[in-house]
Amino acid sequence: MTVSRLSLPQRAARAVGESPLSERVAEVQEFIYGPVITWARRSPFHTSVLGHSVHPPLTDLTLGCWVSASILDMAGGSRGRPSATLLVGAGLAAAGPTALAGTSDWAGMTGSERRIGAVHALGTDIAIFLLLGSLIARMRGRYSSGIGLALAGNVILAGAGFLGGHLALNRGTARRTVH
């Protein structure tokens, strides 16, 4: 298929996969997270039990918490603050296993999938730090800052999630074969 026949999102994913900057992101992540990547490849998070990666279902839990927190922030007023704070914290707790499962998938990728996965991971890392900042702000009574940080994190997660979905669904990187 020629580039001109691809949709804008498909062209964006292709551009990320072909970018030299994305390659640099992947190299830096391998340097920083090297021991974690090695462990994740042999961890329980890299399993064929489901027939596919455990990363996609875990993202539903993490994102569900964070999006629900933002909905409470927008619609729940001051009465929703404790629940929104709890949801941000629950999403952060789920983010660890979710990231490890994604790392176990990424450890075996090469070429453009590796580069797309690296940018996906960078986006989720940034979002996690924003949501951690949101939780800290909320716990200090700075709800406006906490809400703003959570919304920024969710926007970044939308872009990162697009790239992750592209890998799993278009490129088939979430498939697992039974050994």
C-alpha cells in the first residue's frame, strides 16, 4: 500500500516507526532499563496462558482508573475528590505490572515495532509521572493542580495508547504462541 493511500493515523504510526529519533529513544530506554528488560523477558508477565500478551488487558485496568478519576473530577465536584484520588492511586498501582508486561513484549521486538514501542513506552512513562504528580497534589489539597496533571496525563496516554494499539492490533505484537 502506498503512503498516500494510508490514513493519517497509519501514516503517523509509520513515521514513528521509521524515525531515527525513535531509534534513539529505543537505545536510551535499553540503556536505562536494561536489567528490567532482561528480567521482564523471563518473568511471569511474558506468558502464553491467555494466547496473547497480558499487557492489553492490564492497560484497561490502569486507563479505566485514570479516565474514571477524570470523569469524577469533571462531574463529581468536591464530593468526588476522595474517590478520584483513590482511582488515581489505584491506576498508579496497576501501572507497575502493566509496564512490566509491556516491557516483556517490547524485549522481543525489532525494527519499526521496536521503535514504535519505545515511543509508546516514553509516552506512558511521562503520563505516569504526571499522574504521580496528580496524586501528590491531591494528597496535599491542591486539587486544581491534581486535576490538571491528570488531564495532561490522560491526553498523553491517548497518543501513547494509539501507538500501543497499533502494535497489538495492526502489527500483531500481542500474539502469544503456546510452547
